[in-house]
Amino acid sequence: MNSTKISAGIVTYNSKKHLKSCLTSLAKQKHPLSQIIIFDNNSPDFKYDEFKNIVDSIPELPVTEIISSPQNIGFGSAHNKILSKIDGNFYLMLNPDVVLEEDFLLEAINSFTKNPEISALNAQILYSQYEKPTIYSTGHTLFKERRFEDIGIGTPASEHQKSRMVLGFNGACPVIKTKALKDVSYPEGPFDKAYFLYGEDDDLNWRMALAGHLTIYEPKCLAHHIAGASGAHKNPIARRSALYNRWLTIVKNDKLLFFCLDLPFIIGGELFYILIRTIKKPSFLPDYFISIVKFFTLLPHALKRRRITPIRLNRATERQLFEKNYFTRFTTVFKRSFLKSKHKSIWNH
């Protein structure tokens, strides 16, 4: 276990105020990291010397490289750049607004050792904002309406204390085998270059699942996430990206037969979603139509990449990827939109 090499990658954008807490939690890990790479996406708040001073103020850190991009290339593309430089056999993909408990990596490696068949791990990610332990994510599931959801979001952590297999991972702090990422990679890396912001982890989740890579939820790995710290919910580009990237993900990964079988769920869910969001926030409707235009400009790219990464599941197993308890989606969307809820959404602000 001590020979296991874990590389950490952190993509920053206006994240300086969170960086020291994040890095300090890495320095305290009981299982060492082999390297850390920080990639800044042309942040207005970025000054190399200031970032370097933060790193130097934490002497327990392993070798840490800081990369400054001359332009904002997006979340997924930034991680592709990091992944091209790492030497670890595990990759900790870490948001700068996340703080890890000191045994996070140790418990992660223990879980991989006990379950050698798994390729990725989702921690018990808690909201940092609440006094009582409240779940931000225990992993991703995929509903028949083709929406990914964070499992357990807004619920008490006490309800999620058993490890289990999940469809995929939340992008805040997963630990992933690098060989699995290489298995589903495009020429530029595991993240599709067309996804600038939002939904890139959903696309990767679906492709990894189709390739037969398993993801486990491990509650012994604890992380604390400041949801909404990036401020993306205030950005119309981010809101639109969340819409059209979802549609691109469906085009790229869905089996046509299953899409047709579930069309009533997909259409019904979409109409309900549009209605609720428009009532809550009228500016949703123009954002939605702008997203449709953007989707069609990117559609040729999505069609070229349709199901081109490995697919190792038979039809019956692939069908089981979709969450069966569909009708809970209506109550979830309603709660997020109209009731006081601990669910975070880029449309709730």
C-alpha cells in the first residue's frame, strides 16, 4: 500500500481564498501524495508569487507544481492537461473548495485494496455550511429522464454510512485509477474538450460505466465541500452549459433503443422541468432557447464521438444503469424550486 502513488490535481478559478485550507488538508494526509499539480484557468485573482507563497507556507506538501494558463480552457480540459503530466496510478481530482479529513486517502486506498475490481471512489462529501452533517454527494445516479443526480443530497449523513456501488462519482474529490481514465480517453484526455463547464463528470461517469468500470461509495472517506463557492450559479454561461452539455451527453452515450423506450419519461420530465424552472425564475426560458442553439452547433462533434469509447456491457446490464425510482424526481425538483431545502442548484439563485 505504501508503494501506491497518488497524484492530486486542482483546477482553480478565483479560488485563492480557499486554496490554503485545501492544501493544508492534503499535507495532513496519513497516506502520502506523490505530487500535486495546481492549474489556474486565467483567474483574475491569480498571481503566481501569491500561489507559490501559499504552497511554500505548507512545508509538509509533496512536490507541487503551479501552472498558469493564458486563457480559461474550462474544467475538464484543465484536468486533461494535468493528467498528461502526472506519474501516479491513482488520481485525486480535487476542487479547491474541498477540505479532506486526514485519513481520506488512507481509507480510499484501503477500499481499493479490499475491492480490486473498482476503478473509482466517491467519498462521503458533506456540506461545509451546515452544523449538522448533511450530505452533498455520495455519488451519482442516472434517472430515466436522463438527468444525473447526487445521491443523498440534502439528507442527514447518518443515513449513508454503508459503502455501496454507485453509477459514478461527483467531480468534487473522486479518487480514480489512472488506467481506467486512459481506457475511456479521447485524444485530448478523458474529458471531452467540447465541455467547457458543467456536466463533464456526468459524461465521464456514463462512459466509464459503459466500459465496465465500477465506482464505489466509501463513507469512511470524509470530505467537506463549500457548495456554490465558485459563484458559477450567477453566471448565465454556466447555467446554459449545464443544459446543453446534458443533451450532448445523451447523444454521445445513450442507446437508441433505450432512449425510445423511455421517451415518455424524457419528454414528461423535460416539460415538467421547464415549467417549474420558468415559474421560479423567468429568465430560465431565454437561457433554455439559447442553449438549444448552442447544442445544435456542437451536435456534429457529439455525433462523431457517439459511443466510440469502449462499451463492455451487454444490453440487459446497460439497461440497469438507469434509476428505477423515477417519480421521486418530481418531488425533488419541486422541493428545490419552492421549498426551503438543502439542495444546491445553479437555478436556485
